[in-house]
Amino acid sequence: MERPSTEIGQVDAQSEEWFASYAEPSSQPSNRHRHVRHHRSRHPRRQWLPRPGTMMMILSVVFVGAMTACFYTILTR
């Protein structure tokens, strides 16, 4: 629970101008809140492929796994 303040705060003129320079939020939606419709891609097969960085990471993990399996197989013979 907050206690009501009995002190009166003082604001200098420069601060008051700075706060007054910001406009109140309007009821109209701004550009960044605009809904964007996603257009259908020209390459429908491309949708299910991961990004190149993700693909390289997956391939490197598979490659290291294959090399580990080969190394383990050679060692256990």
C-alpha cells in the first residue's frame, strides 16, 4: 500500500517543455501497427527448406556424427 505524499514536487521549465514535446498517443493506428498480408511466394517448394545457416549447422552435426561412428567402428575392430 502506498501512503499519500504530502510533499509537492517541483519541476523545472526545461523538464516541463521536454515532457510537453511528446504528443499524447492518438487513437489512429501508426504505421508500425499496420497489419501486413503475406504474399504467396513464387517458389512454393522453398517454403519448407530451412535457412542456409540452419542447413549448414544440421549438416555439420550429421557430418560429425558420421565421423564419430566411423572412428568408433575402426577402434572397436
